Amino acid sequence: MKITPTFLLMARLFIGCIAFASYTIFKGAYIAMHENLLGSSIIFIALGIVDLICSILGLIENAAKWDGNVLMLLFGLFMLLVGGNYAYQLYISKVKK
């Protein structure tokens, strides 16, 4: 298995984006005024789950070429974490009211 330079670059970028987005959303910098947070949360979670399933199936099916599937896995994880953080912020805002 040969790791390509593009994979190394993209993996670091995705991991950095996951950490930054999770931190900022968790700290409350997550929505614009009048944004539908529930709809956004559902869309992000659904897309994250679909992307995770597709990338896991791709990894199982073709283990020799795994660079693209691992990047898809990281992107699915990113979408799932953003959707989960949105849902958590929605829950916290409802509890505080």
C-alpha cells in the first residue's frame, strides 16, 4: 500500500477542519440569524451516515486502493460531527429556555 502525497495533505486538512469546526460549533459560533438548525442538523447527520457507509463499503471492497475511501471516511466523520454538534446546540438552547 503506497500512500500518496495528496492523501497526506488532504488527511491533515480534514483533521484540522474537523477539530476547528467542532470547537467553534461547540463554543456557540454555529449559526446565522434565522437559520433552520433542526433541518441543517438532520441533513448533516444523514449525509455523514451515507458517506460513512459508502466509504466503509469501499474500504471493504477494495482494500488495495484506500486513499480515496479514507478521505471519504474523514469527510463523513466531519459531516456527522457537525450535525451532532448542531443537534447538541439545539438541545442546549431548548433546555436553557
